[in-house]
Amino acid sequence: MPKTIKGHAAPLPLANVDTDVIMPKRFLITITREGLADGTFADLRFDDAGAPRPDFILNQTPWNKATILIVGDNFGCGSSREHAVWGMAQLGFTAAIGTGFAGIFYDNARKNGLALPIVTPEVRDQLMTLAADPDGGEFCINIETRTITASNITVPFQIDGATQNALIRGGDDTLDTLEYAETIRAFEAGLTDKMRVRVIK
Amino acid sequence: MSRTLYDKLVDAHKVCDLPDGDMLIYVDFHIMNEYTSPQAFSGLDQKGLNVWRPEAHLAVIDHVNATRQRDPHDDASKLLIENLEANCSKHGIAFYGLGDQRQGIEHVVVPEQGLVVPGMLIACGDSHTTTYGAYGALGFGIGTSEVEHVLATQTLRYKRLKTMQVVVDGDLGPGVTAKDIIMKVVQVVGAGGANGYAVEFAGSAIKTQGMAGRMTICNMAVELGARAALMDADDAAYRMAAGRAHSDLLHFDTEEWSADPGAKYDKVFHIDAAQIAPLISWGTSPDQSVPIDGTVPVVTRDMTPKARAALDRALTYMGLVAGQSVQDIPIDSAFIGSCTNSRIEDLRAAASVLKGRKVAEGVNAIVVPGSTFTRMQAEAEGLDQVFREAGFDWRPESGCSMCLAMNDDIAMDGERLASSTNRNFEGRQGRGARTHLMSPAMVAAAAISGHLADVRTFRTEEG
Ligand code: SF4
């Protein structure tokens, strides 16, 4: 099954957008995964009184219907909070295209089906320009062929095999890994007693 | 073949290769906090799964708890704290909660309790898990889905990282600390410059650091984007690991936990320790720092429009003027705490500057020891008296507190802080709060001066 992600894209050119910006901490006081859409980019989207900031791109037409972000370098840096990815997905984002992502954020995205195609700085700038055009039209990310089509261009992106596979196949890593239970037990059998941590309660 | 320390640790923990190119690695020890674990436990419940090896996990309360008093300051934090305790008791997991002498910031607690020894692999739902690299142990942060994965399988799906070596050689100048070393490294490599890499630190300026300093360096390596930070385990690491609650129970010495001579790295950086000055961050990313006797950067001709825009944005947020001398920047608050700099060594360093001096009029100064055990040790040494007499608010409970402001210690809009923490992101210590990162001694110097100040001049005055 070719897996493609289609949608309108919005430019978010800031570099080093950290997970505190993506999901401010006041939304983290929760024991569920739900209800995080409003918190996503909250301080960029809303002013102190809770009114939408008209100058923020995601509050403007047509970008308010964007489902793909074109982002600056080192997006997702900072804390490990998966809430950042949950919130982006709940706000309707299916992909963010950038030149590089922080490692934990990248892995969190994979677990939640948020695609993070990695492109060169030149390609990112090109896509950023297209996304900034209100008549730019839809972007199409083809996970299988590792290409992005926007307007009249088609450009390649990078993704590692395992992440590509996980995005196409879906599935549940925890359950899949339990298929290897015997192998894990065999590994454990090779550990000496002092290599088995037993935390004092 | 010569191997890096990183490769040795990955090889030793590899369970098997997976068909899609990942591998399964074995997690010796896993740490949880109250805010990134609840959804992992509910995931287990939904899937009807058990914890694979409950005794290999530890849960600690640190992120949301109040530090002025023991009782939760609101219902939401109370819920998170009770939820973790209930999950741990249901699954038979060790829980160091409020009132337990072993409680505190997870990355301070773990070494203190002897739970890290060279050769271990440690995962935790927190990005600063890189701290354990100071012991020659592979520690890294994971997200909540991976917390669930470790709980259920004691393993993680893993992809080998590229390797970077950062060599810091030479003698440090007076007043220059481990915090300045790592802030310098972040400045040189760049925030995100080590995305996709494991970083190994080497060089004489690293080896001469004590364990606390090494932890400060490995801790903040995540601000480079490093997913792992490592240092060779030497005698100091083994000595420090010995004699603590868990240390007699643990021993991973199946090989030498140090890089082989001649090991090859994908990238290498060299930094001259003698060139490092005490640094302060001026901007909103940890790589935006300047020497304390320097000035706030100005736009230069070779800057790209993007770089100019970034500089402008940071200056506006921070309320600074390009070119101004950083020592003229007045502060509202001083904060000493966090997993980067709240160990006993850090408290001693700050106290040595504060002794016999007073916090400047109008400066709100707070110190939150990294763990309950550290607090008691500091009180036994009389450090609390030094802080109190200087005018610091000595907190009776430990936790992350104003490092991320998830409890009731929240800086106000526009409030400017000298802070011994690790992140100066927009909004990190409170919406609109302006954070300047620096060493604990420099925070003390700023608190006394009422503005950012050069700790080296204090030393001279002291004689
Ligand atoms: S002290 Fe700060 S950086 Fe460290 S674990 Fe707590 S919140 Fe995270």
C-alpha cells in the first residue's frame, strides 16, 4: 500500500522550536493523552487573554486548515514530553518537514504516526516559500517513494527504514516486541546476578 | 578493532537485530517521574500487559511537587503524585515519594543511591538522562510510548547513533567551572549540532573534573541534541559508585568501560580549556551565550536574514539591547537548583561566594537542593545557614521546581532570572520569563550584585 500524506502546508520558519513552545507545561498536568489540541503552540496562537493572535500564521486563512508544517532547524528540541506530539496530532497535523529533528521528538513522532520527512536546507527553503504562498495548493508526501510533491516540484526526503516501515504499517511496537519474549529471556539468562538491577523499595 | 565507549555499551546490551533495521537493546534500569509515565501505565492496562521485571524500575516524585511545603499545592499535582504511587504499588515498583529521604530530582537521586555504575544502560522519560554518561553508563531520554515499551519488555527498539568526540584539553582559568565547559561546548557545536549523535567527552579538562562536574557536563549535553553523552569510567567513577545503598548489589565490570585508543569518531571537536571564560546565556537557546565580561551580540554584515531575524527575536524576548555590556543587566531573581547544578558540590560553590554577603535589595533568591538527602547533608554542613543569612529562601523540599516551573514556583512575565538551570527557552521558567543560564557560583555573584556579575572579581575581593 503506497502511503501518502496530503494536505495544506504552513511555514513555521523559527529555528530551535522546543517542546516547551510546542506544548507549554501548564498543559502537562494530566494523566491522559487527550485534550491537548488547545495547548499546542498555545503561547504562539493565543494572547494572555486567550484570544487568537492575528499575526500568527496558523490563525490566518488559508493556513488555519494546514495539516503539514514546514519547520526551522532543530525542531522539537528540549524535553522528552510526548505531549508535544500528541497535541500536534490532535490539532490535526500529520507531518512536519524540516532539516533535522531532536532525537526523542523524532522517536515520539514515529510512535504516533506523525511523519517527519528530513530534507536539505535548500529544499526546506523552497518548500517554505511554496507553503507561504496562499495559493500554493496541496502538498503530497509519499512515504513509500520518499518524495514530496508541491506545486510543480517533486523533491526527495530522508527517512530511516524502520521509521518508514512503522509509518506505513502502523502497528504497536510494544506488542510486536513481545513476539521476541524468548530472545529477551535468553539475553537475561546471560546476565550475572550483579547485572540485574533490583531497586531497594 | 578499536571501539568507542558508545559502541561497547550498545554491543553489550544488544538483544537482537530486528528485520526493519532497528535492534532491541536491553535496559538494565529504568527511572520514571510523575508526569511522563501515567499514560504509559494506562497503555499497559489497555493492552492487558504486565511489567516485565518490576524490580528494575524506580519511580520518583520531582517535577510537579511543591518545595515550600510537603503537601501538594493544588489538586492537579496531587492527582499526578497519587497516580504514580498507585501505579507503582499495583505493579510492585520502588517508589521514592514525598517524605522519603531518598526523594529528589531523579538525576540527583540515582547516583546518590548508587544506582548507576559503569557499564549500565539506563532509560528514563526525561531528556537529561544523559547525566549518567559521567559514570561510563549509557543513559538516554525516552518518550512515554517508550516508557510503556520498557515496562512491558525491558527493552527498547534502538538505532545506533553516529559518534562525536569533544576533546577539552588544558587548564581552566579561575572561576571557570564544569557549567562553563558545557555551555562553551553548546556554543561551539550549536543547539542541535549533535542531533543523531552520541557524544564522548575526553581531554585533560574533563578528566580533572570531579563526578559532580562530569555529571553537569553530560547532563547538559542534551542541549546539543546529543542522545547520549559519555565519559570513560576511571577510578573516580568507580570510587564514587562504591559505598552507596545499591552499589554492592551492582557490578557491570565485564570489560573496560572506556574508549579504546585509536577509536574513530564521525566528528571531532577540540576546545582549549584555557580559552573558556565564565559564561552567561543572553538569549533563548542554550547556545546563545557570551563571556561575563562580554557584550550582547550585534547584527553583523555576514549574517543571513534568517540569523538576523533570530537574533532580533531573542533580543526582543529577553528585553536586551544589542551591544550592551552583560554585566549591566539587572536581575529580579536568582535560582539555584535543577539536575544540572543542585548537588552538594554546587551548593558549596555558591555558599563560598555568599558567605558574609547579602543578596541585593529587591532580588528574590531561591535555592532548592537537588534531593532530600542532599538537603540534609547541606544542613549538616551548615550551608543552609550561609544561604539564609545571605537572604536566600532555603527550600525544605526538593524537586525540579523553577527549572521548569511545573509546580507553584513560576516566574512572572518579564521577570529576569540568574539561573543555574539548563534551558533558557521562551517561557521555560514562566510565561514571558527571561532566563540567564550560568554556574551556581555566578548565580550567587549575581544575587549579591543585583545584576549579572563576574564571579572572578568576588574571588579577588575575598583575597
Ligand atoms: S531539574 Fe529541570 S531539567 Fe532536570 S529533570 Fe527536572 S525539570 Fe528536567
